[in-house]
Amino acid sequence: MKTATSLHTHVRISFVPFTLHTQSNSQTPPQPSINTRITYHQQFIKNSTMETPKGTIIFTTVGRTHYGFDVFSLNIATSVERRLTDGVSVNFNAQFVNDKSDDVVFVSERNGSARIYKTRSGISKPEQIPGAPESYFHDRPIITQNNRLYFISAHEQPDRYFKNWSALYTVELNSAKREVTRVTPPDTADFSPAVSQSGDFLAVASYGTRSWGGEFHEINTDITVFKASKPETRVVICERGGWPTWSGDSTVFFHHQADDGWWSIFRVDIPENFTEYTDFPITPIRVTPSGLHCFTPAAFRDGKRIALATRRRGVNHRHIEIYDLENTTFQPVTESLNPSFHHYNPFVSPDSEFLGYHRFRGESTQGESIVPNIESIVSPIKTLRLLRINGSFPSSSPNGDLIALNSDFDINGGIKVSKSDGSKRWTLIKDRTAFYNSWSPTERHVIYTSLGPIFSPARIAVQIARIKFDPSDLTADKEDLPCDVKILTLENTGNNAFPSCSPDGKSIVFRSGRSGHKNLYIVDAVNGESNGGGIRRLTDGPWIDTMPCWSPKGDLIGFSSNRHNPENTAVFGAYVVRPDGTGLRRIQISGPEGSEEAARERVNHVSFNKDGDWLVFAANLSGVTAEPVTMPNQFQPYGDLYVVKLDGTGLRRLTWNGYEDGTPTWHTADELDLSQLNLNGQDGDKLEGQFEEPLWISCDI
């Protein structure tokens, strides 16, 4: 799992004519043949009925554990703020329900996946309302005046890899059957729905039928509108826009990054009988000025104002403001109330008296205030369990009672050791940057790790370390564990990282940049390179071989590599090799060697299950699930988890969300009783809401 680097790309935005129901494919990558698509569907059907892996996978989600979001409303006239959700888990992306300013429909992850809930006046516990029962991701719910629910889900697999799964669905809440209907056409991806004032029209940010192009700053969606009664008749009114909102039934506002680099709000006035209109596009009008970023608009019914989230020069947080369209002036809303909190994705009450948004709930607010060490996540495979760890690069002890992890790369660094039920955690080493842990399979008191700066060039010094501690120190009254640190790699050998211990505990495979290229080496697990231990080169070439993992049987080493495309450091495939260097092969996941799909894979953190016949990994195969700019610190969109058999069959997606999931590994315990997890906040980090804007959003333009 790689954190994002700070960067900013100036993207030129253009608006070109469209034909009705046609998406622009000017930058579309080559599409697979119909035979490839049929094979994909056949594979999906096969996957749904074939054998499945067993066990427990532990992993991290970048930043998510610290969000602590609740939904708030603010009376515009009095500036009085009220919390509308209950402080349980993460609550976000809400809308007011009809004309009630107290009740909202929102998304919450309180039960291990993103589901839809509704608050009810006078009742403290929110009500879960129907979505797609088989879906593990719901987003952007809207309830119309006739009690129809619209929402985004990502549960239906598209016809090929590198397609965004998100699509618009609807359900009639007054109906006894409450059948869920897909509104988005097949083979099409839609995000961020909006319903017009009358409820007769909808707008979405649509990716159309194109394969995902790999972008994750501004995803190249188009603003598409259609009648609620005729969703199959869709009109692309303009190119390159996201997060639409209606003013009345004829004006749509949206955001995109303008030619000068600033995210801004634009508007399009839609003619009557737009499905018969042939002179598209209508040139959009820029609404907000340059000099500040403006995101996620929400229009007032009077057509004179819009609420939006802003990011200004000299201000470190995103705040909600109201923009007067006639006077072209901004009215600050949240900065004076909560200057040190980010505020996201505003929404407006039907009577225009209240603004809603979500933000960190605050340390003094009632609700969950501790980040648990371990959190259970809903798994789509009944025989497989998923546990989110409050840290990165987890590795469990030989008998499964402990987990080693890295909790922070920027502040304290080091390694922490947690009980597998989450009830207690100790600090093993601190004040040194450590990453990628491997517990010795034969020694309960030995952990291998990398010491030095993470994600550095080949020549930067990083060392492989053997950490030894006394298990008798694992007591309830201690916070820090005394330990002995032995460096296994020699000085001046460059970037040595990502150790994995052999099943017999005698050898370590790791990645080293000592030759100028990052390849794999094997070293003695006790003596290292010195004292007669010796070192042996496993792979050799002008590419990157990294993140190795020794199979539990000892017969294979799995790793990620860009050796099939050495010039591209953003593309990695999954490989296996025998410890003696023979039998190297690529595992065909998305397509055969040389195919367009295989050339786009980014497969990281390969890990074997106990029997050595399944792999878990993080990858980019399913595109983007939500608009990245609407979320805090959206790192990279290659953070979904998958499992696949060693022969490349049986691929299954494990996680659906808008975050980056990474560093997965199988827990060593045969059975882990999830009912015994300590998830009541008695141990863990203090929830402080310290997360950043997406690192590629800069005000230094």
C-alpha cells in the first residue's frame, strides 16, 4: 500500500457536441472483443458456484478508521448547529427527507458495510431502510416526495475488468414488495444522483460505457439527465462534470476543475423537451470565480443561491459557504463554528432554512470516541471473514493470538503488537519508522520488519531487522515492550524492505535496491548477511520485484512486479517463483500476457492462505466507486481486495467502498471467533479526526 505523493495536475476542460444517448469515447482505451466479454461473464458465473477460500483476512483501510463522521444541520438564520446522527461508526452523504428539517436519509457503516439509514424524530436509533440486499456499498440516498428512494450501489459486476461498478438504483418505499430496480442502463456507470424539485427529472455524473481510464483526481464523468418516467432516454448535456444538483426543473449546477486549475461550480440551463433538443452541448456558465476551490454544490429552491464546500488559500480545512448568484458574494457558514474541522458535501432543506453536511463529530461529543484495534467487515464469501486493523502491514503470530502492525509512519513510527481480539495493544519499538512485518512461523517472540523511510528510491538506506522480545512482558499493566533489534542487512546496501519469513524460520526473502534495481534476495533469518549467514539473489533485472510473501508450505514465493512493463512504475502484476529461482510465472488475473487488461493491472500485497492454493491481494480491477474529490484524502483507487486461486481462476472481489484497502494477509488462526472481538472502544487510539484533504488538491496555483 503506497500513500499518495503531493502532486497537482492542470487538466484542460473542454465541452464538445454530443449526440443523444452517446457518451464521448475520444480517450477510451481499446475495448476487449466480444469473446473477451463473454469469457468474463462465464468466469463470473463459474466463480459464483465454485469452491471458496476459508479463514480470516486482516487488512488496513487508509485513514478511514479516524474519520468519526456525523451528519449535522445548521439553521442559516441563527447559526445554531445540531447533530442529526448518533455518533456510531461513520455517517455521511445525507439528504433531508421531504420537508422535515429534523429527519435525514444517510449512509452509515455501523454494521460492517455502507448501508442506508433514516433518522426519525424523537427516536434515537436510526432505521435501516431497504437498499440492495446483496450490495456491500450504498451511497448518495435520496427520498422523493412520493417516498421513492434513489441510491448508488456497486453490487452488479460489469462486463469486463477496469469498469466502474457504481450505478443508480431505485425502490418504492410504499410498496409492499419493495423491489429494487436498476435505473442505470447495463454496461454503464453512474455516480452522484440528483432529483429535480418536482421529482420528474434526474441528473447523474456518468462514466458511460467506457472502461475506467485510470484517473483518480477528477474522474472523467459527464452530466447526464433523463426523465424519471423514461430513464432509458438519457441525454448528455455536457462533458466533464460531477456532483450535479438541480435548481427547479431546468437548471443543473455541477463541479469540475476549470482550465485555470481551480475546482469551480458551473451551470447549465436545460430547455424544455430536452430529449428532443439536438443542439447539445449547451455551453456551461462558470459560476464561482478563480482563486479558491469550490466543490459539491447544493442548490436552494429559490434559484438564487447555492451551498458549496470551499477550500481557500491559507485555510487548511474544507468549509461550507453559501454563494449568492445575483450578488456574486460568499457567505461563510461553518468556519467560525468549527474552524479546525473539515466539512463535506452540503445539502439544503426544502424550505431553504437549514444546511446539512457531515464532519468529524468532535472529541467532546457523545458517541464513539475510540478507534477500535480491530473491526469486523461484511464479507461477500460466507466461508471467509474480513477484519480491518487499525494499522498497516499486519502479521499474526504462529498460534494466532497476536498481531503485529505499523500504526503510524509520520509521527511515532515503530511497531505495535495487538491481541487478536483487539482487547489490548503494546508498543514494540517507537520513534523509528518501521513497515511491513513478518512474524516468524516458528518463534512467538520474533518479528521481522523494515527500518527506514517508506517508499524510497533504490539507493536510500532501509534495513531488514529481526525484533526479539519476551512474551512474558505481554501483561495488562504494560504499554511498552522491551526488545532487542538486530539488523540483518549490511550498511551501504541501499533499500532493503518487505521481509517475509520462510515456514521453517530459517530464511528471509526481501526486496533490495542494492544493485540499483529493486529485486528479491534471500538471507539467513538469524545471522543475516554477516557472521556466515550469507545472502542469495533470487530475481535479477531492470524492473521492480517487491512485496514478497513466502507460501506456508515453503514451495513458492509470491510477489508483485512490473517486469512485464519496466518503464511503467504504476503497473504491477502478481508473480510466483520457487525459492531456488526456478518456475517463475505470472498469475493471469485480468487477462493473458500481452492483453490490454493485463497491461493495466496494479496488483499489490500478494499473500497466501494456509493451504497455499489461494491468494489475497489489493488491485485496481474495479475502477472507482465514488467521486474522489468528495472524500477526505482519497489516496489511490487501486485499493479493493480480491482473492484468486493460484492458477488464476476463481477471482472474487472482497471489498466495496470509496477508500483504499490494502496490506491484506491471512490470519494464522484456523478459527477466529468474531463474537469475541473487543469492539466496544475499551482499547484503541483516541478518535481525533486528523485527516487531510486529498493530497493532490493544492491552493498554490
